[in-house]
Amino acid sequence: MKKLITFSLLTLVLGTSAMPTTSPAASESSPTVLITGANRGLGLEFARQYEEAGWQVIGTARKPDAATDLKNLGVTVMQLDVTDGDSVAQLAKDLDGRPIDMLINNAGILPSQNTLTETEVDTVAWILDVNTLGPLRVTQALLPNLGAGDRKTIINITSGLGSIAQNQSGRFYGYRESKAALNMFSRTLAAELGGDGFIVVAMDPGWVQTDMGGPNATLTPEQSISGIRSVIDSLTVEDTGTYRRYNGATVPW
Ligand SMILES: NC(=O)c1ccc[n+]([C@@H]2O[C@H](COP(=O)([O-])OP(=O)(O)OC[C@H]3O[C@@H](n4cnc5c(N)ncnc54)[C@H](OP(=O)(O)O)[C@@H]3O)[C@@H](O)[C@H]2O)c1
């Protein structure tokens, strides 16, 4: 209790962007989830739903001061650019010693790249940096926190476009490679950490109405994230290293 009062006073003095705030619904015994890219789109919906479910939610944003919707949820907001090693190191430093039950590597980009001729190599490098190296950096930095958590769960938000088996239509250069490589990262991580009770899953959210998915997408963020949360609730260590869809279906690699 004393710790909570001290924490609340510090929050009042320093303000929300400088100091993590804890959802009123969550208690110190609630599980903790950290979501990257939580200021909009699927990340914001993850934060909203887990906060509503009583979890302690840490939502990261590149620009916390501008993350109004995320801050309005009353969750902890922390700065993170997944391409910036210093930003990742600072996050890990600020969270040193705090157990994290689940990491959702959600931040991602899809700059439009259609045919091979239209594809710019520098843009592909940028996509790989965010979508593939980002989750590697963040997972590596937060591994001690995850190891100290009860659930030891890592959800890498991939895409159906990362499936090599299902790639019939081509296009989306860079993005497809980045998610296929993220899938391989998930499998490799699952193999390495499986013996320690970790659950690592590559999760395809479906086609969702966000800035990335556009207005014609078939799912609302609420539908996609509700589905993913049900899948996550059902996961056991037997499921580590799987590639799943928001509705629980297994996606061929
Ligand atoms: N929407 C779909 O249909 C769909 C389908 C399959 C997979 N996905 C995947 O789902 C995830 C979320 O997508 P979304 O639809 O929610 O996309 P979105 O609406 O475009 O949001 C992307 C999020 O990623 C953040 N981000 C971008 N670059 C970052 C960086 N360098 N460091 C930290 N955060 C960064 C953005 O922050 P800023 O606001 O600062 O840019 C934003 O919060 C992505 O991994 C995406 O590939 C989406």
C-alpha cells in the first residue's frame, strides 16, 4: 500500500508522460503485458482490451506525448522506437527488475511496394529493421523481465503475408520477407526457450481496419484482438513455436 501511495504521489508530481501510471482496475497481483506500437491500430486495441480485463498494461509509443488515445486508457505509457538501440536499452533500464508476463511485439510498418520494379531496396531495409529486427531487439532486452514473469509468453504479430506456403499472389516485397523472417525468429526463439517454459507464438491478426489495413479490411480491431486474446488464453507450452490466426487456425509456414 505504501508503495502504491508513493507511486501515485510521484505520478501526480511528474505527470503521466514522465512516470508510468497504473490502471485503476489493475492490482499489483494482476498479470503484466507490454505492447509495442500501442498508440494506434491493433496495439491500441490490445491495450484497451487488456486494461479492461484488469491487466497491468505497459503500452509503448515512439512519441508518448502525442499518444493521447493510449494515455486516455490510464495505462502505463513508455517511449520506444524499436529501431533505436538506445531507446530499447532505456526501456529495459526503466523496467529493470519488473516481471513482465507477456510481450506483444506488435509495432510494424507496411510501406506500399508493389512490383519488383517499384521496390526500393532502402525501403526494404527499413521494413526489415522495424518488423524483424525490432522484435529481436525488444525481446532480447526484456528477456530477464519475461523470465521473471509467471506466463513467459511472447506474441509476435506477423501476417498471413509472411507465409511462404500461401504466397500465390506475389507483391508486398519487403513486408513479406520481414514477416517470414519474423516467423523464423519465433520458431528459433521457441526452440531455444521452450525448455524454460516459454510460449512463443507467431500471430496473424487477419485483415483489420487500421491505418495499415485500410477501411476495406474485413475485421474491426475489436474482432481481431478479441479473437487473438481467446487464442492466447488457450495457449499452453505445447503450442510454442506455432503460427496461428486470430481465430485460432494454424497457418502453414
Ligand atoms: N492491419 C492489418 O490488416 C494487419 C494485417 C496483418 C498484420 N498486421 C500487423 O499488425 C501489427 C499492427 O498493425 P496495425 O494495423 O495496427 O498498423 P498501424 O495502424 O499502422 O500501427 C502501427 C503501429 O506501429 C508503430 N510503429 C511503427 N514504426 C515503429 C517503430 N520504429 N518503433 C515503434 N513503433 C513503431 C506505429 O507508431 P507511430 O504511430 O509512431 O507510427 C503504430 O503504433 C503490425 O505488425 C502489422 O504488420 C496488420
